[in-house]
Amino acid sequence: MTVRIPVITIDGASGTGKGVVTQLVAKRLGWNLLDSGALYRVLALATQKHGVSLENEPVLQILAEHLDVKFQTPETGELPHILLEGQEVTDAIRTEKIGNAASKVGTFPSVRAALLGRQRAFRQSPGLVTDGRDMGTVVFPDADVKIFLTASPEERARRRYNQLKEKGIDVNLSDLIEELRERDKRDQERAVAPLRPAEDAVSIDTDRMTINQVVERIMLEVTNAHIENACGKKGAM
Ligand code: C5P
């Protein structure tokens, strides 16, 4: 008998708090975590490293198919160390420049198809919490709980600004607003897997909510779906 492994998808635009919320929900449940944006970011970094143009779809596809990326997770729910070709790139992929390049490589259908299997491979017992743009619509359409986070553009820019500052990355707020706008437009308008809520997703406007309130709200959906102990806790037999 095969046991069905539950999945919670948390999609939304950049700056909606997806990353931290996903990490906290995964930690609470003791489940695995997939930050799908990190895969697109690593691919974007690989294009730089190998001098591949962001327009060259056939070569980008090959690069995506052979991408030597490893996520090393110290503890369940902790953020993984990310290695590209054996080199630590955990911080290097977090710049806005790489975020923008990731959004460009993500417009190509063959690139997205090449990354599909890798993302689905993260569905391991006891469960998966994943964040991105198309987790609920394309990658895990059968997810047990689908969340779509929203926030106003001003709030998202402010959050991204603070986040990048905290990481010691120098940013200019008006440049950031402009870049977010461009990236949103590209993510929403691309032909394949555009940023949009799944029909059965629960949308949460996070503008006036703290991170913990968002996590609690999602945990309520998880409780209602009766999936918390579907496969026990990670590491438990
Ligand atoms: O979420 P994050 O900002 O790290 O994602 C970087 C970029 O990668 C996004 O702007 C988006 O274009 C792309 N992406 C995607 N599909 C996903 C996750 C990210 O196209 N599931």
C-alpha cells in the first residue's frame, strides 16, 4: 500500500512573507520544506557562472536539466544550505539582481518543465510545505491545503527592503519598488504557470497581519484539513 504524502502549498508574489511563513509552518509540523524560488535563483546564478544568455532557451533548458544543486537541511524546518556545483550559494542567490534573472529564466516553458521533477521529489514523508508561484496550480495540484498570500505593493517593497538590509545587502527603496513591479508583471503575465491563486486556494491578505498571525491562520486550515498526523512526524517510525 502506498501512503499518500500530504502537501501544503503557499504561493504569492515577492514580499508577501511566503518564505518565512513556509519555514515556520514546516517547523511547526515537522515536515519537509521546499523553497521553489531558490531553484530558479540557483539556475539564474548558474547562467552567470557559465556565461549563458537569459534569452537562450535551449541552453537554459540543458542547464536546468543538469543543474547540480543540493539543499542541505540541518534540521526539519530550518533553512537549508544551498550548494551549486559544490559551492555554497545560500546568500549569493538572494540579491534582487538574481531574483530578476530568476524571473526571466522562469518564463520559458522548457525550463519550468525541466525543474518540475526536482520539485516533486521533495514530497517526502511525513509531508511537504512548499512556497512559490505555481505550487498549488501546477507543481502540486492535488495539495491538501493551498494558500495564496497577498499584500499591497508598498507593504511588500517595505518588507523586502528590511529583509535585504538585514542581510547586509544594499538597496534603494525606489529602485526596489520599480524592480518588484517589473518582476510581478513578468510573473503574472507569462504564458506558462503565471502567478495566480489556484481555484481551491485560500487567499490571505497579510497587510495588517504579523507573521505569527499568518502562521496561525494557515495552521487553522491545516487543522480543518485533518492532515497534521497523516504520516507522523519526520524521523518517527
Ligand atoms: O520566490 P523568489 O523571489 O525567490 O523567486 C524568484 C523568482 O523565481 C520569481 O520572481 C519567479 O519569477 C520565479 N519563480 C517561479 N516559480 C516558482 C518560484 C519562483 O517562476 N515556483
